[in-house]
Amino acid sequence: MKLIVICGATATGKSDLAIALASELNAEIINADSMQIYKGMDIGTAKLPVSERAGIAHHMLDVLEVNQDSTVAWYQEQARAAISDIHARGKDAIVVGGTGLYIKSILDELNFPDTDPVVRASLELELATIGLNPLIERLEKLDPAAAIAIDRANSRRVIRALEVIAITGKPFTANLPREASTRYPDAVQFGLVMDRDQLGERISERVDRMWEMGFVEEVKKLINDGITKGRTAQLALGYSQLIAMQNGLWSEEEAKEDTKRATRQYARRQETWFSRDERITWISQAQPRFETAMQHLEKIN
């Protein structure tokens, strides 16, 4: 049974290719978007509605409440269990998403140490006293690759990266193997890449469409559901901007424009992260994606 990964920056069309391949191969899909795991976070994460999933089983969607926090270790365990279950039923598994660390946690053996209460407390005290930006600047110096990969609004993951560096004396990303996959050596990875100007236009159009679909109302409901009580979900692109708007910090137009800006920045970080993995076969916007992917799969069979 095959394990296929479809990755790349946001808004490059990963979900469409995943559906097409899953339909052809009678496969099932595993989500690797760190925010689509949350119930109710639909519009802002561009989560495919059930009506557009072509009857294909999707895993790791809508598995947490917005007031619950997620970790890479938790995701790794759940996603690998889903792969084992799919393969045991004689089907191929397709992992699709843009959260690079989640995908890497599936494919590779991550060797993160346990937390150190003293180091963690010291970093959290720094966060409270001097703020997040100096910690990000420190991470950029100690481990530029980690600074690219981690959402800069996610203080918990910035602190975790600095904690791992302090405990091990090595960069956070030294724990992320770059060699051949150690867990699934036969996994096939496809990366979707798009001209940056065109991608920027697609992101802008997607954000405008999110607003038209009722994104503001979605966030208002999630605030009532407790999104601000958890640390992870409220940091999602668009959601954090609209929460700030609801708190009177921004106008609605400012929230929308900052969502576009932050999403473009995130897409660039995704491109940089995935470009480091030599196992990925890249498919450009000029290529017929489904046909190119199928030809590659047939060639290696």
C-alpha cells in the first residue's frame, strides 16, 4: 500500500489534487493542516465541505475543540495510526496539507527531548517581561530554519524551539532528519509550486471570498465557543486578526488586509521549508497536475 504526500504553500490547489488522486486510486485522505484539525474552523482554513469531498474518507479533520491545544507529538501519533488503519484495509493513504512540521513528523523520527521545567519557566518569564519579538530574534540567530518554519505569532512553539536548543545545545531543526524517510521509506511526495505573483493574487481572492462566505460570523461563533481560551487555535491566520478586531484593536478592513499580508508571508515560509526536502517531486502550475502525478506514480510502481 502506498503513502502519498501532497504539500506546498497555501492556496496552491493541494486539496483538489488530493481528491482527484484519491478518487482514481480508491485512497483515503489524511489532513496535515494544523488548523483544519479544529471543529468549526471551516471558512478561514479553506476546509473542503463534505459535499466537495467526493465521498472520500478524510482523517484528522474536526478532531479537536477550539479550546484544546495540539502538539506535533500528538499529531504524529494520530496520523500514523490513521495510516496504519487505512493500509490495513488495503487502501492507499494520501496526506495533504501545508504544515511542514506535521508532514515531517509522519515521515521521520523526531527526537525532541522532554520539557525542562526550569528552562521553560525562564523562557516564559522572558516572554512575559520582554515580549515575543526578542525571542524570535534569538531563534533567528540560533536556528534560522526553525524561525522560518514556525508561525511567528505562535509563542508556544517559539518557546519550545528555544527550549530544545537550550536542552540539547543543538539547533531545533537538528532533530528533524533530512535523509531518506526513516518511517515510510517508500513514501511519494508531491509539492505544488506556483508563480509568486499569481499565488499572491490567489491568496487575496481567497481572503475576499472568505469574508463573503461569512468568515466574520464564523469567528464570532468560535469566540463564544471558547477559541480564546486555548492557545493554539486562536493563532490561526485570519482568526487572530478577527479576534483582534472584535477586541477593538483593528477595523474590519485592517483585519482583512493584515490577513492577506500575513498569509503571503506564511506562503513564503512554507516554500522555504519544503524546498529543503530533496524527496519532494515538484509540480508547477504549468503542468497538468493530476496527469503528472499519476505518470510519476506509474513510473515508480
